[in-house]
Amino acid sequence: MNAARKPWEERSAALVVAPARPRKLAKVPFVELADGRLQGVVSSGSDIERVYVSSLTAANHSFHCSTNNNRPCGGIRRGGCNHLRALADEAVLQYGVERVARYVRAEVAEDATTGAAVLAAADPWHEPSAGAPVFSRFLRHLAYLELAATTEPLPELHWFPAGGAVR
């Protein structure tokens, strides 16, 4: 067994990466590096009922931002919008600037520490894209919070092996 890893990490089929730093979830409740994008959900600053779905595509650095009911963000301009900037900042808190920059294929300075540095290096441009898949992933994650605490396996997570089952 690798001495640098904990025993439960050796049994896991997927590595669990600890957050770079703890973050508050009020402004950006959901951020992930998935499907070739930095993507997530950002709360509206003006309406408690509204959230924005923002994403930055790694392949070509296009971005999109719209409300959860597919209305385009009013702040879209070259280089992003305030929601994309908030998403990038929270991604850096959660994953670290190096990992975010590597994932979105942006070359940042060695002393870069913020999401703004990642966005500046990526120089994002707007291209409309579907926000529904990202919002659906967010809702699925929220549904797990409503489940009662249990040690029984969840059917939708059956692909996670039980401890020690995979060697």
C-alpha cells in the first residue's frame, strides 16, 4: 500500500479529492469540473427564486450563462459575466487554481491564485449552450440531502464498490 494514501483511498475505485479550501455555498451552491467544462449553479443577487447556470468549455473556451428557465444572462460580454467569475472563484476555492486551469486548458502564471486569473488566461467568448444538463445534475445532488441518514446502499450509487470489494 502506498504510504502517502489512506487505506480507504486504496479501496476506492475513484479517488476522492479533498477541497483546496472550504467554501460557503450561498452564492455558488454547485460547482464541478465535468463533461469537459467548468460548470455550476450561481445564485441570483436580486431574486431568491432565480439561479444562473454557468459553464466554461475546456475545448474552445466558450461560455454560456442563463437562468434555470433558460433566459440568457443580461451581463454576458466578452470575457464572461459576473456569474461566470463567481463560479471560477469558487472552483478555485474547491479544486485549487492549478487543477481548474489544467482542466479548462488555460495557461496561468505560476503565481495565479484566483478564478479571475483562470478566466483571463482562457479569454472566454460567448456561445449559447444548454444549461439543463448542469441544472439537472445540481437537482440530483440536492435530492441526496433530503434522504434520511442510513448505512444501507443507495441503488443509484450501486456502481461504487463496497469497502474492500475491489482488489
